[in-house]
Amino acid sequence: NEKYLYCKKTCYLCNVMTKFSVLISTFCFLILFFSCGKSEKEKEQISRAQRIEMARADSAALKIATVPTMDCLPIFLAIEDSAFQKAGIDVRIRRCNAQLDGDTLIAGGHIEGIVTDLFRAERLQKNGTPLKYVAATNAYWRLIANKKSRVNEIKQLSDKLVAMTRFSATDYLADLAIDSVKPKNEVYRIQINDVHTRLKMLLNNEIDAMLLPEPHATTATLYKNAVLMDSRDKNIHAGVIAFRVNALKSKKRRQQLQVFVKVYNQMCDSINQKGVKAYSSVISKYMGGDAKTISALPSFHYQHATSPRQRDINVAQRWKK
């Protein structure tokens, strides 16, 4: 009897404890469930608020389209050193491998400024995007022939393929080169907008010749490809930094531009003082230049932000027509 009573009490206690455990587990589950639900909702609300704030900040920032070329080095350096931020403005770059991408952004009003050439800039204006030329850059291009094409002179480009970008400085320079010698047969110009892709095609022996900016032109010469023409020898300075006129109607944008120019000039001074090779990490990060290319780069001089020469603007306008 005693054993029976003991077992009965034990079973009763076990039942009570089991029911109590179930209640505790259910209660904890409900707390966890509702707290997780609330947390997810809060996260969603926070995420949405963050997205709105990010969009607002991006809209207020001064946005500039760049290309992976040496004329953009002062801007890239200012971004890396947080020089714009220290000067009190938020400058954001839109990195484009092709000028066409920058054209699309500025024509659509998505950015305020662009690093380009006068030939493309004049075309943008013709198509309804008025621009203010803020700075002439030191951009230049070289016409380089694939060593396997056995082309050592421009006249030998007859029946050959030349890579360039339409309605740009490279298009104009191709015209200039071909017209200077008038090859017997047609020279076929192939539009390759992405400058990295253009260089790869040359190194992979997929095309006969092309026009390249720096540092890509230096990379091409390191592989023993022949230089047929250099735009610097033609007294052509087509590189430019331009801003949308409509964007500059805002007083805030004009103030941002003033600070941008001040910082840009400081970066130019720094590069001129130390040399481009002192900023090899910036060149590698933003332009893709390897150590050999950077080591072989020629010297560059970066002038303060000044308007392009009227002579160069006239050349671009005449060619556009």
C-alpha cells in the first residue's frame, strides 16, 4: 500500500511537472514568436528609413561620372584621401568603363558632372544637355597597332580593323590619322566603348589597332605593340570636366562646385609635387594598372581647373557638324 501511494504521488507530481513544462515551453515559444515578429518588422522599418536617408544623401551629393584613365587621378585621389569630405562637401563618383555610360547618366539628370572629351561633350549639348566646362584635363590618346598585324605606319591600316568610340576624341583622331595618309583601301572602324575590353582585345590579338588613353596605352606598349600616332603631337587637348548647366542653377550646387574646384586644384598640386607613381595604389584601384604599367608611366602635369582652349572647342564643334 505504501508503495502504491508513493507511486501514485510520484505519477501525480510527474503529470503536474509535465503540464507545467508544456505551459512554460508554450509561453516561451509565444514570447519568442511575437518578439521575432516585432523585430523583423522593426528591421524592415529601419531598413526602409535607411534607404530613404541614403537616397536623400545621394541626391544632395555632388555626383560625377569618371572613367578609368589618368586624367581622373586628382578626383580619385580626393576620394581616397577624403579631401572633399574634409572640405565640407559630399562628392560621389559613378565609375564608368565607357564614356557612353557617363553620357547616359548626365543626359538623364542622374549626375551633375562628367569627365569626358570635348567631342562627346559637344554632342551632349547638341542633343539637349547644356554643359559648363569647368576644367581642361591632360587626357591624350595613342593609336597603337597590334604587333602581330605587322603594321608600323598608318598607311598600312588599309583593310584593317581599328577600335574606337563613335562621336568621341578617338573617333576624331581616327579620322585625322586616316585622312593624313589616305590608305588605298578602307579602314574599318569598330566601336568598342569599354576601354578595358579594348585593351584586352589588343593583347589577345583580336584586333589590328586601336586608340587608347593612359594608363592603357602604356600597358599596350609594354607588350611591344607599335605606336602609330600620339594626340599630343597634334596639339589637341580634348579632355574636359563638365557640369550640367541646369544643375548649377541651384545656389547649393554652385557652392559645392566652388569647393570641388578648390580641392581639385589641391590634388593637382600634390600630384605634381610627388609624381604620379607616388599614388600607385590609387591608379591600381581605380584604373586597373599593374605594377609594370605604373612603373613605366610617363610624367604627367596636372593644371588647375581652367576652361579648355577655345581652339579645341572650335575643333570639336566643326567636327561635330
